[in-house]
Amino acid sequence: MDTILASPDNFDISMTPTTACAAFEFPNPQSFSLQDLPDHVLLEVFKALDRSELCSAAAMVCRRWYRLAYSPSLWKRVDVHVSKSSEESLSHLLDAISAAIRNLALTKDDETTDSVIAVILPSSMPSLTVLDLGFMKGLTLSMLDLFIDRCPHVQSLNLEGIKEVCDQTLVLIASPSAWPLLEELCISHCLAVSDAGLSAISVSSKRLRCVNVDGISQLSDESIERLAISQKDHLERLYLDGLELSDQAILPLMECKNLSLLSVSFCENLTDCALGYIKEMAALSHLHLRKGTEMSENGFRQLFAQPNSMASLRFLNLSECNAINDRCIEAISLCCPNLEALCLSWCWSVTERGLITIVERLGSLICLDVMGMDCVKGSSFRDVPNLNLAQVRFIDLRQCNMIDDTTVTEMVRRKKDLIVINYYGEILDHISIDRSAPERNHSAYRDKVNEILKDLPGGCCMTAI
């Protein structure tokens, strides 16, 4: 995604690229000027401009350029940081593009009040379907009411990490007049939310396809059961914190026939019984079970026994599940041959034999995370990509102390689109491999790699870099 800047102290706006322009026959080069370009070609040029150039320069050239600078195709996604000093400029900008914005991400300074938000927020944003207020400071109920009133068609709402979000917040969102089209709700790490708040949104008239309550460890089995029963016809993606959950929280999810993603972090109280329930979830394509310390080898082998519904899996994260061993890997490779992402970080019982099975059988893998595997030598990587893992784009080998640098270097040199993190956490690709460690680990370079991984299928399964 290309980011365009206006005034560094004012606001931050990003736009999504559109399709490439059609072929254009240029006039005589001796008499050519930018004004000769048709609108659709000039729009492609504008996409390369930063914010100050687009808003303060290009838009000021002439009426035509002003019209194109505020074209809806350039402003589908907008990232805004509100401060007292940016009030006037933001108000002007958002008013000009209010009908075009589909995705708005908004943060603010501590001192920014509800009245400032009321001034900068357009009276109506009819096209807005994605509202991201994640980690906003000082979100009040009256401010949320303002968004409900002026952005009535929101389908996806992110309130991640906002400490003011509580049960009362969810009661407001659950009301019939608040965002009737809401389908996706992220309240992860909103620590003031309890069973009462989740129950309010669960039994509302909303048809929730995606609910993220990861990082809220105080939720009970009963509240998850209420969510599953109330939304069983709609729920497709569910993110849970398993710290206080038992197997009984997983049982009702068997009724959610459209559930394609189940993610449970810190599932230390879940046992093989929960794995038996998961085995019946035929629609799963994503399964994340992190820190399943009470799950056994036999439980995992039964989960991936053939014939099995897990054949639909494309993305699998079993990090810190200490029962995972070579026999489990054998079962996974037979049951899920089309896996695109596999995370086995800190699965210490997997040896070189298990790694060979992965490399030789899982030919569709795009992402592979084996961080902390200190029993693998990585000799099978020498056939990447000549014979195996031709699709792989990212491999995490941090803390794999038996995989030598020569093997990693050879693999990266052979596969030009591959990114590898070595034992020391250094990022290697075919461009950076001959550079010094400080260059490879510069924050700008790491940010660039993160941008690539964010858009990579299966990146959601990987441990953060």
C-alpha cells in the first residue's frame, strides 16, 4: 500500500492502488505537457505523489487537477491522526472526500476532545464500511455515538487495545440502531470487557461473521457458548484467549457450520477432548492452537487421522504445543497436503526426520516457522527450491542452533523471492545477504519485510519478527 503525505504534523493518509491504466499513445514529445494526459493516466501519476504534493501542490494547479486530486479512487482508505493543530486542515480534507472513504483508521492525541472529533468528522460518510479505532486514547461513549450517527453503514469495527472499551460500550454497539450491518468486531485486549458485554453483543440482532476477543482472559466458557449458539449461522472467524477456558468452551463451536478460522491463544486448559470437538469442524481452513500444553501426541494424531475433515486446512499454527513430534508431523503431512502456512515454533520434540517430512511432502507451503527447533540440522533445505518447497516465501529459523549459516545462505541465493530469519534474528534475502548485520536489521528494512509478510498468505500464522 502506497502512503501519501500532506503535512507531517497534521495527518496520515494511505490509499490502495487500483488497476493499471490503459495503453495511451503520447503526443509529439516536443509539444508534450502533463496537461495532455487523459484523466485516467494523470490519476496513475497522482498515486505516486506524497501527501503534501497531492493536497498542497497538485490540487492547487488548476480546477481539473483539484478535481482529480480528490478523486474517490485515491481516497478509499484514509489513515488519520488527530491533534488540536490539525483540526482545520483535517476538517477541510475529510469534507472533500467524505463520500469516497470506505476504510477509515483514526487515532488521536490525549488532549483531543469529543468536540474536536465532532468538528473534523464529516456529517455523513455514506460509503464507510471499515472503521479502525484500534488503540485510540480516550474513546468515550459520546464519541462512539458520533461515529454511529455519521458512519451508519459500518460493517467492520476495530476497537483493539482501547482501555475505555467496556461492557457499556458493547451494550451501545448491540442496540438495534447502532450499525445494523456490523459483521466484524475486534475487541482484543480490551481488558474492561466481561461476560456481560460479550453476551450483549452475542444476542443482539447483529449477524457477526468475525469476532476477536483474544487477550481478554476473564471471559468464561458460558459466554463463549452463548456467542456460539446465538451466532451459529453466521460465525466464520473466532479469536479466543484460552487462559480461563476449558474444553466446554469448544464444544458449542461444533454447531457453527461456517466456522473457517479458529484461533485460541494460551490454550493451556484444553485437552484431547477439545481436539475431538475441533475434528468435527469440517469448514476449518485456519487453525491456531498456541501453547496447548495439556494436549497429547495421541490427541494430535487422532485430530489429523485419515479420513478427516482437517483436509480443508490451509493455515496451521501449533506453536508451543510440546506434544507435537515427528509422528504428529507425519499425520499432518498425510492429512493436510495442501497447507500453505505451518508454525511449529518451540515444538522441541520435532527432529530432523520431521523437518524432512515437511520439506518433502508439503509442497504448497508459503510460510514455515520452526523457531526454537534445536533438534534439526536443516540438511533438507538444500533441495529448496530445486526439488521441494518451490512456493515458499518465508522461513523463520530463529534459535535453530544446528542449522548452519551456509545452508541458509545457499537457500536464499537459489530462491530470489525467499525471506529467511536466521538463528540471530537477522533478515536475509537475495539482496541483503551480502550486507552487514546492522544493515539487514535496520528498522526501515525490517518494516519493509513486515509489509511483505502482512500481505503474504499465511502470514497470520507466523510469530512476529
